[in-house]
Amino acid sequence: MISNDLVIAQVTDTHIGPMNIKYRGIEPRRQFLDVLRALTKMKPDLLVLSGDLAAVEGEPEAYAWIRDVLVELPYPYLVMAGNHDHVVRMNNAFQLQETDISQGMLFFNRTIKDKRLLFLDSSPYRIAKQQLEWLKEELNDYHKQVLLFVHHPPLRCGCTFMDDHHGLQNGEEVWQVLEQFPQVQHIFCGHYHTEKTIIQSGKSVHLTPSTVFQINAESPKFGIDHTNPGWRMIEWDDTQVHTYVKYL
């Protein structure tokens, strides 16, 4: 019997540079490869790279290197845009589906094992009204549970530095839309370089750690908590979603 259980690996904030250079003594390419090697043993159905693939501003060489690494994977992957990414350059490298891009924004849906996944583009620190209208249409027509992925969390997360300096600019507007739809119970994000789950209005917003370094969530100033690369596993069966974080 074929199982409908869906196992997703979420990898985020890889910050791969155009060359194999170190950041504060950290090797982003090596740590990314180490995470992918660990994932081969976990055999996910899907890998989601949830934004900030590139180091600074969507360097084409970084995307080319990532593409060449991912083509060797024994499972499919999806890429999302973060604030350090560039959708046109991503499309040039990864040959994205034409229907996944609208007005320069990368937002789309997938149905895998009869389970619906939705992906938004928050790369300009905002989620555009066009995407919010699309999201409402998607959820008005589909009443079973969905999983939502977006690079920036749509609410303040109690992470002082990131909340105060790098939060989603129209988070309140986005959250007002999300509150209308009980079928969105789990929202998976990156950007904050930390592991945390915030529960509000019956929804769980899951922050996933970076493969490069983790930010001190308590400090009002930027500070690195540790440099162990992390990722998130998501296991969705017919009754519930179970998620947890792994580190190397």
C-alpha cells in the first residue's frame, strides 16, 4: 500500500556566496553540503529551500552552484525567494515553472500526496496585495488543511533584533488575512536564523534555523548564538502535522 504521509525537509538561509569564501570563519557551502548529506539518510519526499539562498543580492554564480548540487539529489526540491534573492536570476538558474512567477514575484502552490502546499514571496520585506488576493482565492476554494511557507514570519516573534530591524513590513495586514482561514494551522518561515514556534490565533508559526549561523534571539543587537547548521523536518500524515528541528 502506498503511504500518503508526506515528509518535507525545510532548509533555509543558506547564504551561498559567488565563491567558496568564509563568513566570520564559517564555510556556508560546506555546511550546506553537510546538511544535504544528512538529509539523504532521512529520505524526505520534498526539500523546500525557503529563501536567502544567495549571500547578498542573488548572485548568479551562487545559484548556479546550488543548482548543480541539487541536481544530484534523489528527491525533488522547490526554491523560494528571500530578501537576499533575485527572482529573475533564480529563474535563469533553476528554470522555474512559468506559472509560479507573476509580476516578478515567486508564489505558487503544489499538491503532493493529496496534500496542498502554498508558497509566498516576501523578498521585498512585504507580501504584495496581489499575493494576498491569490491566497484568499486559494483558501476560499480549498477547505482542507494546507501548509504555508513564507520566508519572513508574518508576526513579531519575540526575537528582539530581528523583530525591531528586519521584520515583515506589512505583517499585520498579512495576519488579518490569515486569521480568516482556519485551514492554515502551520506556517513555516526562515529569515530569523533561529529555532522557535509562536502560537497565535490557533496557528503555529515555525521559525527554522539557518544552515550558516543562528542569531541570538534575546539580544537587541546582532549577535551570533552558535554556528551549528540546522534544518526542519515536517511530517504530515492523514491526521496531524509533526515538526522538529535537527542540527549538526
